[in-house]
Amino acid sequence: NAEHHYNIGNDLYVPMLGKTMAYSCAYWKDVPDKSKGDPKYLDRAQEAKFDLICRKLGLQPGMRVLEIGCGWGGPLSYAMRKYGVEGVGITPASEQVAYIKKHHPEIKVRRQDWREVTGQYDRVYSIGMFEHVGPKNYRGYFDKVKALTKPGGMSLLHTIGSPRTRLTTDPWITKYIFPGGHIPSEAQIRRASKAAFDIADWHEMGTNYDHTLMAWHANFQKAWPDIADHYDERFKRMWQYYLLICAGSFRSQTNLLFQAVMTDQGAAESYTPVR
């Protein structure tokens, strides 16, 4: 329940995801090594991810920015507060639209499929949404993003990735966690985007997802006594298993995490990578 906050001691916690409500990989670069994965630093690491994306996109005041799959509104709200942009977010989830209108009213949010979006924007990005597009739609996705991006603009893709092209997804994950999900390979992304964009920067940062998942697991464990009345032991075991096997998959580099900055064709050489 996105509205449900839990008071533990004297502090206010949002179970698992933290106060940013970001259900995607955080960026732990500036967190001390021994503290990476510590849930006390999760919100800081998520905001560092938000800021990394803003800096990679070179956001400037007054730019019109579109987030495809805007989740609970954290990244777009951050970009609007810190960089002075005009933010538009789309999501297919009515619950997320309602949450954003209540907690981030500055965002222009719409319940909409990415294929239905119109208009043009200075910057277009997505975070953890591309895993739900599916291989047969990859080319169409990049063509749509190209149509939505003004000449001279940029886009950014943040997605879980695979070191090789996979024909299928893990059957347990498909059945219980992400029905219809598919993890793209670098080759698939490059091939599908080639006609629309040049890739100006490619950043593999999968170890950050290991730390993020361990922080989520710690938060889940801590919150369990408060939520146990709403779920059974089977759910608890399943959710723990999901978080820990995914952490292991990033630790072993079976899964990766990609951030790709995309520019007009011919403009990639003038882009300076940001970390």
C-alpha cells in the first residue's frame, strides 16, 4: 500500500523502498564502502541516482522533460525541485497517478501507455520501465522516443540488462514477480536504437543493484512485524527469496544494469560522459 507509512520507534519509515518510493537501482558511489547496502543510506543513494540522471541529461531551467513510466514520482519531482524543469510523467497505473497528484502535485501526470504519448520534449527518459516493453517492441519504443524528443535533445534509458541475449526469462520470476517481463541485452538495445539515436554514453552499474536489493531486504525484514497480519509466511519466504536471488544475480554479473545516453545521430562525439 503506497499510502501506508509505519512508525517504528521515533522514526518514520516507508517499508522496503524508503522515503523516495523508488523501485529501481540506487547509486551508491558516494556512500562509504562498508555502508553500501545499509538501508540507512538508501534514500541518499536513490537521490544520487536521480541527480546522476539529471546531470547526464544536462538539465537546465525551463526544459520540458518527459518520464516514461514515472512510478511514484520521486525522480521527476527531484528534477523539478533541483533543476527547475517542467516535468510530465506517464504511467499505466491509476494508483500511481493518484499518489503523485497527492504527494507531488507539481508534476503533470497522466495515466497513459507510452505508445499513446504525443508532443515534443527537450529530454525524455525512463527508469526501470524498459524491462516491460518486450523484444518485439524495442524498435517501436526507440522510434517513439525519437519522435517525442526535440531536435538537439537527448534521452536516457535506465534498465536491467543481460550480458547475452536471452530468449526466455526465469520462469519463477515470470510466474510470481514480473509476468511478461524480459531483460534486454546490450546488443538488443544497440540494434533497436540504431536507426533513431547515437549512443553517446554507456554506463554499466550493476553492482549498485546488489547494494540496493540488500537494503530493500533489510527494510523488509525490519518492517515484517508491522505487516505480518496482512501477509502469510509463504509470501514472506517468497519475497525474501526474490530479493536475495536478484542480489546474487547482480553480484555474479548474471544480471547487469545499464544507463545509456542517446543523442541525435552525429551528435554523440560532443557529449561528455558524467559519473
